[in-house]
Amino acid sequence: MNTADLFTAFCRALWGERFKAPAAEALKVSIARIDDWSKGRGRPPAAGVWHDLAAIASNRQAELSHLLPLVRRATERSTSPS
């Protein structure tokens, strides 16, 4: 996987198919810069960008790991016979 493909895949995992605007906002760069990185144009993202993406993913993972058991319990309650 090349740098552009990795960047695009990581951003899609965080923000979905329409990742460019939320990624630009989170990384404090222009949408054009996100577009360039996702297409392999210009300089690849600097180490700080990768660090920021990793931090965003870690925070998201922590939020989800806290919420997932609650969702599972809610699902069990909604599917159990009354």
C-alpha cells in the first residue's frame, strides 16, 4: 500500500467516504491539501499529520470501547422477550 492509499484508507476508516472536509478540519489543513495527499500529489503528509491521525483514531477507539458494551446491553434488552 502506498502512502496515498494508506492516507485515504485511514481517513475513510475515521470519517467515511466523504472524509475530505472532516479530515481537513481535524488536521487544520485545506480540503485541497487532503485531496492532494489522497491522490499522491505533492509532498506526502509529514510525521505530525500521521501522529495526529493516530491520536484521533486512539481517541475514537477509546470512545467506542466505552460505548460498545452499552450498545450491546441495549440490544439485549430490546431483543429479549417481555
